[in-house]
Amino acid sequence: MRSTAGNAQLALLLEVAATPKPGNVDRHRDLADLRFAHFMAGAVGAREGLEMAADGAAVGPAFERAVEKMAAQEGGNTQFGALLLLVPLVRAAREDLSRPVAESVARGTTVDDAASFYRAFEHVDVAVGDPPDDMAALDVRRGADAVPAVEARGVTLFDVMDRSVPGDDVAREWVRGFDRSFAAAERLAAADGPISNRTAAVFLSLLAERPDTLVATRHDEATARAVTDRAATLHDADALETDPEAVDSFADDLVDRGINPGTTADVTAAGLFIALERGAVDV
Amino acid sequence: MRSTAGNAQLALLLEVAATPKPGNVDRHRDLADLRFAHFMAGAVGAREGLEMAADGAAVGPAFERAVEKMAAQEGGNTQFGALLLLVPLVRAAREDLSRPVAESVARGTTVDDAASFYRAFEHVDVAVGDPPDDMAALDVRRGADAVPAVEARGVTLFDVMDRSVPGDDVAREWVRGFDRSFAAAERLAAADGPISNRTAAVFLSLLAERPDTLVATRHDEATARAVTDRAATLHDADALETDPEAVDSFADDLVDRGINPGTTADVTAAGLFIALERGAVDV
């Protein structure tokens, strides 16, 4: 019987290993400065913060610890978004890993959790968009410098997430009861074959469904939309089964162009955790 | 700063990911019933026992826990031998990760440690050779049933290892101060490139140096010798640099023939841990 923190760590590892996962590091592809080994080291480092959440620590401090130790490798940010989904889900699993409980964990976060979240940005560079003008004081890129403003305004971590939608589909999970994460878990359970194949299929289905917000932030909306359209065509044609070369070629093309649908990978990792923790998939 | 248990876990992951690693599961190859995901799940499970060793638990109980949780996946034995090297090395790192300290940890093991070692065989099938006739009562394949004989004869875990040489190069590490593990760490530090390339090079150098005892156990001495001879030819020609296709072809051939130099992989993992823990390599 694997522990809850162990399932969360395994979700990070199964996510990165699944292939093909167009645009992302996977078992067969590295990016220029971001390699498979960096993700493994990130998953190893994250374990401590995941254990904290499993032991009942508040979401913010557990997340900050997970990010700090995840970042102790030379690739930079590997799993920030995935951890932002996993930590509240691990916390929810202490009671019941269901959408209502996960939503109540998210809504129950405090100003202190928000302060820890801002401090997490001290440990790693994360791609985020510009905040609205009236939110400049709360720009996450200010890191710990923003904490006084967070405290003065009484902003909770849930508030931070709520204000990050639209434009950030990790934040969207927080305010919508982690619906895509739970849907991903159900799809993983319903899919066929070894876990790597299931994960690749679910990743493609998620990418086909909504433009990736990391791609939109780093490139633009049109690029994100084009990637999703191509994923949808492949998904509708069941290309992983019928024309795997087409998916590989899509994956190679995105890697060549530096287009990295990282938010979709984050949701995939969250779905893997839910499916593992519920015993709906096994390895 | 990664924890000692984290470095040991990362060593397991870096070992399995490094490619090409002829005959073993690697980033590009699965065996028929033993896949990459099983090794990731094994490494996740092992963490708890590795933490126990890092926190000062005795070698036997920490090893038994690591094996029990490592085995909680559907691939069977993934990292038994590697953990048998890592646990005493993690224990040594509490004081100093040097050959003399590692040797004294090994020599300091007790009858209770031996009993835990035997119980570890209850959790997983491990390929081992037949013991001599006068040792039948101590056949590790008897698992917990052998514990009364272990206790009656006052056999320590070091004694068990000492009696397993020759024929088991993991046990040989225990009685020779982990010399190949420390040598592997030095070679990893001296090699060039990303950690996956360094690991593949060191794996090949180890395989070229001594016939793999797991291959000798599962097949025969002649097969193990032939594998080492071919590895030596490739190693002497610096084939990973000059003719990588030849190493890949060797790797594919061994996988096709079901020849799995697992002991060499175990020593490689131990070398990775030593190099990571000493800061001689990084990721």
C-alpha cells in the first residue's frame, strides 16, 4: 500500500515519463535546458512538502516546501503548477479525495497560505502573465516583497487563485472543484493498456479540449488555440492508435518550436494522483 | 540541499533512466514484464525505508521496509540488490560516507539484521543461486522460515553476505568495503556530459570489468563472461562516443535474449548515490 505522498510523487514521475506528450519533456524527449533528469530530481525534492500536506500541514507551507525542494536541481521550474494542484488534493485525501472536499480545502485557505505561496516564487522562476494595474502590488513575481500587501488586503490563497482566472487553468481548477483533474482520473481509469499509454491518451484529450494557458502566456492565444486544434484533430482520429507517427511528429514539432503545454501536463499529473490514490489505476 | 534519503531515491531513478544500459530497463527499453513505470514505483516505495536508515534505524529493518514498499508494484523485484547496497551506505552517511565507515556499518550488523533480511524475501521473488548443502537451512528463499536457524546459529547479516561470496557481487561489496561502488562514484565524477551519459558510461565500464553475477545465476558463467567480453570490447573502443549504434545493438540484443545484468545496475545505483551525496555530480 503506497502512502498518499508516495502516490503524489509517483504521479509526478508517471506524468513526465508518459510518451508521446506533445511539447513536453517525456520519456523520449528533452527540451534544450530542461531534461528528464531534472524532473526526476524535482519529484524527489517535492516529496518532503507532499509529506507535510499528507500529515496535515496547511496548504501554503506544504506547497512552499515542496517548491523549494523541487527547485533544487539545475533545470529550473519543473513541477510548480503540478504541485499547486497536488498539495490541496493530498490535503483533501486525509478526509476524502472527492471534489467537494478538495474544493473546501481550496476555499479554506488563509492569508498565511497566500504569503507562503508568494514566498514560493523566491525559489524558482515561473512563467506568469502581467496582473491588472490595480493588482500590481500583488504581482506574484514580487515574491516575498508582496507579502505585506497580501496581508494588508487580507488576500487568501483562494482569492489569489480566483483572481488568476481566466488565463491560468491551474488556478481555474482551484475555483471549479478540480473538475478537469477528476475528469482526467476517470479517463485514466477508463483507458486501456499500461499506465504510460493511458497517460499519453489523457494528456492528448486534455490538450484537445482547452488551449493550454502556459502556451498562451509564453507565446499568445492564437498559438495556444492552434496547438489545441491540432491536438483535437489527432484526438478525434484516435491517432495514438491509428497513426502514432502523426502524434510523434506533432510532439517533435512542438519541441522544436519551444512550445510547451505545461498546464496540460499539470492537470495530467493531478489526474494521475487521484486515480492512483483511489486505486482506479495501478502500476 | 537534497536529503540523504532523497539522494538515494534519486540514484535509483537516475540509474533506471540512464541509456543505453545494455540488458536492463532504461529510458528507451522495457523488458517483457518489467517496465520503466515499475522502477519508478519501486523507487517511490523505497523512500520510506531509506528515510529510516537516514534517521538511524538499523540496517536490517530499514532494508526490509524499503524492499516491502519497493515491491508494491506489479513488476516484481526491481531494486532489491540496489537497496542492499544503498541502505548501509545511507546509514554510513550519517557519520561519513567513506569506505571505512561503510565497511564498519556492514561489519556491525547483527543477527536481528539478518532476520530482517530473511523476512525481506517474503515480499518479493529474488533470483539467487542454490546454497551449499550445509547451508540449506539458511537458504534465503526460505524467507521468514529460516529465521529460527539464523538465530540458532548466531548468523549476522554481514555473515550472510560473507557466505554469499563468490557468486554474488552485491554481497562482495559488503565484504570489500563497497570498493566498486566508490570506484563507480569516482568515474561518474570524472566523466563528461549530462548525468544520463555519465551513468551509461560507468555502467558499461563496470560490466566490462567483471561478469555480472545475476546473469551467471540466471543463465550461466559462460553467458556472463561473453557479455562482459562484448562490453569490454565496446568500452575499449570508447563505443559510446565513437559507435553508439554498436552499444544500442548490444543493448537490444541482450533485451531480446532476456539477459539482464542487474548486479551491474545495482553497483551503478550505489555509485550514483555516493556521487550525489558527496556533491561530486549534480542534476
